[in-house]
Amino acid sequence: GKTKRKRGRVELRRIEDRTSRQVRFSKRRSGLFKKAFELSVLCDAEVALVVFSPAGRLYEFVSSDTRYTV
């Protein structure tokens, strides 16, 4: 019969192929933002997330409309 392949840990090293690296970045970024949103909703936490792409583009998530200034 078929053998099931378990998903192991991803080896943490730089992805050499530029296209694969960009695709992985986009998918991981989406997952990270989803988790940040879930954390803010489920735990009533204020969450801020800032991510810069390899090209220097800024992506941000803020869980509340209130921006704090120090």
C-alpha cells in the first residue's frame, strides 16, 4: 500500500531559488498575519506586527484602531 509521508520540521536555511523564496515569503507572511489576528481576537490582546520583505517593502498589522504614541 501507500506509505504516508509525515511532515517533518522544515530545515531552517536560506532558500536559494529566488522564485521559491518569494512564494514561501508570501505564504509565511499570510500565515503570520492570520495568527496575529487570531491572537488579538481570541485573547483580547493588542497586537502589532511589522514585516519587511526582502525587497524592503513594509507590511503591517495592528489589531486596534487606536495608535499609541510615546
